[in-house]
Amino acid sequence: MTTSATALAIFTAASIHAAAVTPRVTQPLGSSAGWSLALEPASPSVEGETGESPESEPPPILLPAPLPPPPPPPPFLPPSLPPSWPAPPRIAGDRGTSEIALGLGYSSDSGFAAAAGFRYFVIDRMAPGVEASYDSGGSRFSAVGMLLGSLRLMPIRTQSVALVLTGRAGRVLLADHVDGWGAGGGAGVILFFGGSVGLELGYEALRLFPGHFCADLSSCVIQGPVLGVRLTF
């Protein structure tokens, strides 16, 4: 009985020792035969002790949310022009304005008289033009017609009044007489009513030439007051 118990104890201890080691087959280096058996202690199972795998996955990395796209650029606007001041109102005598002259009259001495003219201001205050007039002469004079070129200067001008200086020269036609020439000038004042309509008051004189043309006339100078309507636009 004692011998059997001792043998069982030795067998049990050997079994426990065999379970605690792991056999490993080795072959000596440089030899083609002769195998040896070695026993190594078995490493305890970590998974059996903790219940988890030794190489657990790391926690997921949370990336920041993407930024919203930038707003679109503002629309292109051209640079604004500096404020412009309103242009002053145009007045008579400005460059590019025109003038129409009209005259009409009657007297027992000179009879029926009519005149018309047109001028254009090529620069401020200066306007070349043409004039035509007719005087029936009445009971004391022969009929006279004139076709003249003129140059008008307007040195002083406002919206209500203007000072005018006019030079003229051209052909003088007499009834029942040879024709001749004349040259002269005049000065006057234009009073404007309503901006574009004015009344001219002045005085003018015209010298006749050559001398034989007016030798049989009472005078070689035609002169007198000026009264007429002036339209500017």
C-alpha cells in the first residue's frame, strides 16, 4: 500500500512537470542527423488571465470637422468718377451759338425798310456773318439795297444785356445809279427778354466808295440809328 501511494505521487508530480514544459526539437548546427529534444517552460497565456487580446486596437482618432468654404469675392466695381459740377447756362456770345437779326420799318422820308442777318460765334464773343437790307427810299431818296459781310464782337455780355461792336463791308446797290461799295461799323446794346430774344438799340455808319460812285449823291456816308430784334440759340 505504501509503495503504490508513493508511485502514484511520483506519477502525478511527473505529469504536472510535463504539463509545465513544452517540448522543442533542435538539430545541432553543421550536422544532417541527430535530433535532440529540449523542454522549455510554457509561458502563461495572457489571454487566459485577463480575457483580452494583448494587441488591442487603439481608440479611433477623431479628425476636426472641415472648415466651411470661404465666401465668394465681392463683385468688381469700376472706380467711381469724381462728381461733376453742372455746366453753367449758355448765354449769347458763347462759342457755337448763333444769332438771327431782323429789322422792319417804315417812314415817309425813307419809305419801307427791311433787314435780316445771320451770325455764328466761332469762338466766344466773336461771330462772322452776312447781312442784307433794303430801303425803298420814299419820296426823297432812291431805293438802296445792301449785301454785306459782318464781324460782330461782344466784349461785355450777361444773360440780360450785351454790348456789341459790329464791322461790315460789302456791295451797295442803288436804283437808277451805278453800284458801288461800302464799309463801316456800329455799336449798340442788346436787351434780352426771356433769355434768347433781345432788342438791339444802336447807331451805325457806312462809308461809300469809290469817290465817283457817290459824287452825285448828297453824301458819301449813310448813317443812322439801329433798331432790331435779335434771336440767339
